[in-house]
Amino acid sequence: MRNTGIEYTSTERTPTALPELENLLPPLSGEQSAALERDILQNGCYAPIIVNEDLVIVDGHNRHQICERHHLPYRMAVFTFDDLLEAKQWALDTQKGRRNLDKWELGKIALKLRPEIEARAKANQQAYHGNQYESGPLATLPEVHSTPVDTRKELAASVGLGERTMGKVMQIDEHAPAAVKESLDKGELSVNQGYLITQQVKNLPEGEQEQAALELVELEKAKKEIREKDAEIDRCSKIAGVFCKAFEKALMLEPTEENVRIWAECTRMTREEMEDTVREAHQLSEVFAVIADRMEGILPERSEPLVKGMVSLDVL
């Protein structure tokens, strides 16, 4: 890959969108797409769209679509690539830093690259074996065989996944019922969960696999919901515990002039430390004042019970 330094404007050239490059990455969410559109409408398309020497868009499909829809100008920077696979790999590497792609999404992208990765490996092997039989001094050397292509390893490396994870993605893609793939697409299952379900149902009669997979998916979703509720209870308990301890410690203080002086003398505070303490005390007083205001805002009527759903102090 190389930046040629050549740039065009949308008034000078018209780029082409190639479906296999445009659909390489998962589409933006509605929220992401709306945010990008707002930014472009407000600030213009300040980042150039990357095209190859044939003016095929490599990176910037969403920006291109928005600009075309609103008749906005944009720039194109021309990069040169050895082949389409290198262009796809570059687009993926560029976008991975901007997108929060999970392992299943990365695995699916790798599978899209599989035909070209295998074709390139095959061509390299043929070229290698052809060179073994060239005439000249090297022809007398013993024949050396190249290492067979490890497809799983190559696919894993192309998207930055571990080989075992890539292997699970390949198994899911080949054997998993639709319910498993749909849940993975929605982010309801991890790759490991999807793989385990696939393994559990693959030996069942074909007519029973889909229903069994659906039931197992629902079970995993129920477990996830329980884990999330437990995590929320734990989070709330910790927050409540911090507040309780803060009030307990504060109520233990008797801020008489004598006690404050004893504190400063016993801890050997310097003038600078005492000045810092004054500022911190004022800040703490502001915090407790905010707590008081917000507590007053949620006070129930005297005839009403306490707010439902709150964590009991018994769990602290």
C-alpha cells in the first residue's frame, strides 16, 4: 500500500463503490450513522475518501453516501494497493481502531477474506514449487517442500483473532443453526457460547437441531440476565456502602476549635497542607449539601412506603 499523493475533488472525478469492499464491515448503527451525518452537515467532509488507482472506494463509504445524498463536496486521496485483498486488509486495519468490533464480527470479516487468502496462498505455493525445478546451480540441491497453508491461522491473523477463536467461528459458520447465528449477530451470545451450543446440537437429527438450539440460546440469555441483575445489585450495594461509611465517619467528628487544632498539630500539618485541607473541607461541605438537596427531592410522602427496588442496607 502506498499513498500516491494524488487527490481529486468530487467535481473532478466520480468514485465507484464495489459491493465486496462496501459490505466488508458491519453497517453503522442508526445512532452512529446519525452522528456522522450531523457532523458532516455541520463541518463538511473534512477527511478525504480513500480510493485506489481505479477510483474504487476503499475507505469512506458512509461519508460518500452522506455527501452524495446531500450534494456536498468531498475530496478523494488515491492510494495504490497490490491487489484487492491488500485493499480490504488495509480498510479493516484502519476501521478496527474506530469501531468496537466484537470477536464474532471480526470472524465474519475474516470469512469474507477467505477465498482471496486461500487463492493468494495457493499462488505462492505454485510459484515456490516452480522455482524448485529451475535450471542452474540450485537444481542440484535437494528438493524442499513448502509448509502447507494453515487457513485458520491465516484467517485469524488477518483480523487479529486467536487461532482457537477463529476455529470456533468457522465451526459456527459451517454447522450452527440459524438461531445461534442470529443471536451472535445481535450480540446476545459470545463466540464461545455459540460454539458450545453448536457442539451440543450437531449430533441431533437435523429436524430437531433448530428447536434445541433455540431453547439453549434462550437459556443462555436468561443466565446473562441473571448475571446482569446480580452485577447491578452488587454495584448498588457498593455505592450505598460508600455513602453509609462517609456519613458514619462524618458523624464521628466533633469539629470544635480545640479538636481541629489537635488534628493539625498531631499530624504536623504545614501551612500549605492546612490550606489544602481548608479547600478540601469546603469541597466536602458542598458534596454533603448536594446530597441533602437530592435526598429532599426523592423524599416520599409520609403515608407512602420507601421507594421500591432500592437495595436493602441488610446486604451491605
